[in-house]
Amino acid sequence: MSENNSNSSSNGIGFCGLLTVLFVGLKLTNYITWSWLWILSPLWIPALIAIGLLAIIAIYSIIN
């Protein structure tokens, strides 16, 4: 008998990761001349969203 293992998950790279890979590739091929600060900026998007949500929750909890 074969076992069916249905507990698999596929965690992909995500939009921000793909955007970062694209920007790094364009920078390394000299297609764009942006600063590395802007090349790696898509990595900050999830962190900024989390900080923004935490700030909103904190403000809401202070008001109520």
C-alpha cells in the first residue's frame, strides 16, 4: 500500500523577493544604474507593512 502524504506546502519566493532578484539582475548587467539602496528596497516592504500595522494597533489601543 502506498501512503499519500497531503501535508506538503509550497512556500514560494513571493512578489517582493522576485522584484529584488529582478532588480539585482538588472543592476549586475548594467541595465540600471540605481543605488544599491533602491535595488534592495523591495526587501523592506514586508517590514514596513508590519511596522505600519503595529503603529495602527498601538494608536488604536491608546485611543480606546
